[in-house]
Amino acid sequence: MEEKTGLIVGADGAMRCFWRGSDELYGRYHDEEWGRPVADDRRLFEKICLEGFQSGLSWLTILRKRKNFRAAFDGFDFERIAGYTESDVERLLGDAGIVRHRGKIESVINNARRAGELVEEAGSLAAWFWKFEPGPQDRPARVDYPTLIANPTTATSTLISKELKKRGWTFVGPTTVYAFMQAMGMVNDHIEGCVCRPVVEAERLRFRRPH
């Protein structure tokens, strides 16, 4: 990585965000998924849950286990997860394919119930989350490496975190929420110079915000 830019040169000669690295799975995630706008409620729920599981771990660890997480948690169908009982918690604690952390597992079940309430309130998770999308005036003039490193949270992520916690959600601190905002495309944090940045920006321009 070039320290000043936070960019790396890929095998194809293109510049990409430093965190992409050389892992093939991570590469596909960076190139094809991260930052692309999402309006599907189940995918949004999956993303915020997995960001919670990532706390204290590397995202690559979570990404490598994502298929296992999906199988274990019924594809992150929060209506089904809301009905989980203690026997499901024990089942999940015995699943070596996921992160076996009781607090985080119980958080997913709790948040599934809270997600249902949020749908009743706003019509969909997507409508609720996207109403917080920051405007240009709330975004840095230039998304470069020093800016990203210096700002693991934002005023918006702090606000969303506060609102979720007020509604009973857990494992949704401002840092976790900002990572979620980046992943689900509420912001485009591909670094200036990354080959994916203009692609994501074009997709965001075409994207119809739910309401």
C-alpha cells in the first residue's frame, strides 16, 4: 500500500482501496458488493447483524463464515429469527461454523424482534435507514485515506446508533453503524482513485431511495 493514498495496485493494474488486499473473497466483496446501495430488508438486517458480530474481529473472518451464518440464522429472515427460543441459542452456540458468542447471538434475536417493530413504524427497514442518508454538506469534500482513518464514526452514525438503542437494539454502537452505512451504500467510502469509486457513485445516482 502507498501510505499517503491508501490505495493498492491489483493484478489487473487498477488501483483499489488498501483493505481489499490479495484475498480473492475479500476482492470480490470490495469490487462487487461493498458500497453498493441496498434496499432489501433482509439484506440490510444481515449486514447490520454481521457488523455486530465483527466487533473485535476482522471483517475477513466474518466474510469467510457468511454462508454459515446465513444457514444458521435462516437467511437472516428476521420474522423467523424473532421466534427463536433458548433452544435455538444453544443450537447456535454449538455451531462451529459461526462466531459462538452468546451475547452476539442473543443480540441478533433481540434485534430481529426490534426490526419487526421498526417495519411497523416505518413500513420497511430500508425506508427507516435511508431517511438518515447524509447530504453532500455532511460529507467530506474528498474521501481520502487520512479522512477515513480519522473518522471511524460520523454524526450520522452516532444519531442512528442513538435512535436504534432507544428502540432496544444492541451491538449497534456508532462505529458498527458507520461500517454498516459504508457496506450498504448509504455513503460511498471507496477512496478517491479506487477504480470502484465512480462505479459505485453511478449506481448510487441511479438508485431509487425507499420511502
